[in-house]
Amino acid sequence: MNEKLNQEQRLEAFAKELAELTRKYGVALSVTGGVIIDQPEAFEGIEYFTGNDGDLLPHIGDNRL
């Protein structure tokens, strides 16, 4: 994603791509809040794990976010 976009523009772009993924996989999300990461390169190691009750839990290495 273009690093010159501001946070609001990146969130809008993410929402559009997420809609495409929702249509492709048939999974919709309802999200309140988010995760703050100070260093953008940290996103390179992010993974999601499925939790109980359909939760998606972000992790970077052994750290839960």
C-alpha cells in the first residue's frame, strides 16, 4: 500500500479490499477499535489466528496484539 496515504485514506483502501475478501470467502467482520503499531515494518510479521467464537486474533511472533 502507498506509504504517502494518510491514515484515513489507508483505512478507506483497506475497507474496500476487505469488502472484496468478504465476497470471495463469505466471511464478514464487525470491528470496533484497532491495533496501534508504531513501526510499520512490524506489520510484515503479523499473522491472524482463529479464536473461540469466531474471533480473529492478531499476533506478531509470540506477542498478542
